[in-house]
Amino acid sequence: MPTLELLPVELLYEIQLFALSEHLPLTSHKFHQIFKSAPSSYHAEYIFLRTLSKPGYFFSRVLRYPLCSIPVLRFIKDLAKKHPVSTFHAELPKRLYSRLSPRKDGLHWNEQDHPLPFINELLDMGLTINVNSDGGYGLVKAVQSGFVPLVRFLLDKDASPGYKDDLAIRVAIRQKNLPMVKLLIERSDRDSAGLKGKSKNHHKKRKLGDRVMVTKDMLKIAVKCNAQDIVDYLMNEKGCVPDMQTLYLMR
């Protein structure tokens, strides 16, 4: 290894493109820094060569690499034009959402917060994205973190709150977030202002069919969480009838 570390950086790049080893950059601190600081064009070529011969959607596999930034992705798209690759369809990877969590800095999420700019860039590049990949993981993480602009974006791109037994809605109910529950259930153009607080407007306002059917389990969760405003919404506005166990809990 000491002998390899004496080689010129350009030669190390060539060796790695020949070996396509995921372990070589981890063998020493120096190698890690060399390959981490490599140009975007080099990262693109490395990812492209590692991905090209594998089965499945090409760009779905490309996006799984943490190295795949927007500049890297642009280089990869240029390389893909010269080779027969699968369609420009992409499953959004979990890594885009995995670090999302409720903000503790007192600020609100906005459209410049990751991963919205990245996803918008994918669309601008002409990729067709599946926002429901991994069982709707992205929408659940967006709801859990209170990332309202991302929730709206994903819903506008046909994300479904119904995956995994309405998990996104159940998360919003447990957070006692009535506006978020309404946003997930109803197809409407409601203003996002004040989504974190509790809404005082309980008037029925459905322009289109709901995204999912309200269930007795949703109502039961709201009762158990003592989220009375959500209970009233599900019963009075959505016509959800409680089962006997839920009625007992409401006593």
C-alpha cells in the first residue's frame, strides 16, 4: 500500500477505473481523500462503469450512490447517450430522505431544502421518477419531519398516502396534526400556511375525490391519541363510523 500511495493521482484514477473497487478508497485515509476530492466527471465515469452492466433500471441504480450529485448526474446522462441503457426511469432512493427529521431550529422547511432541488433537477433533466418507491418511504419521512413543501410536491407527483396501511396518515394522526391529515386525505389546493398548528376551520371542502378511504383504524388511532379535532374531522366530515371497541374508548 505505501508503494501505491506514491503513484501520481492520475494513475490512481486509472487503476480505480480499471478495478472499479468499492474498497480501494477505504484502504487508507490518503486514498479516501484522493477519491473523495476527484472531479465530478471522474465520479460520473466510475458510477457509470460500475452500473452499466447490471440489470434493472440504469438511473435507479445510479441514484443509489451517495457520490451521485447533480453535477455528477449530468455527466452520467451525457455518457448514457453514447451507450444503450434502460429508459430514463428512476426509483428515488431512500438515501434522499433518510436524514429527514423534525426541525429543532425553529425554522420552517422551504423549497430550497434537500432533497427538493435534487428531485426537481431530475425532472428538468427529463427523467421519469417514481415517488412511491420503497413503499412510499419518501412521503412517510416527509410527513414525519413536517416537511410540508416536500409533502405537497410528492402528492402533486401522485405519491399515495395509502402505502403500508396508510402509514403516512397514521404518522400524521399520532402527531395530532389535523392540517397534515387533511392534506394527505383530500385532493385540494389548500394553503400550506399554518400546517403545523391546529386548524380552526372544520367546514367540509372537498373539490375532488379523496386520495384514500378513511378507515375505522384511523379513527381508533385518533381516539387513542386523544386527538379530538382529528376524531371530529374523521367522524363529522368524512362520515367514519366507529366500531364497538372505539366507542368504548370514547366513553
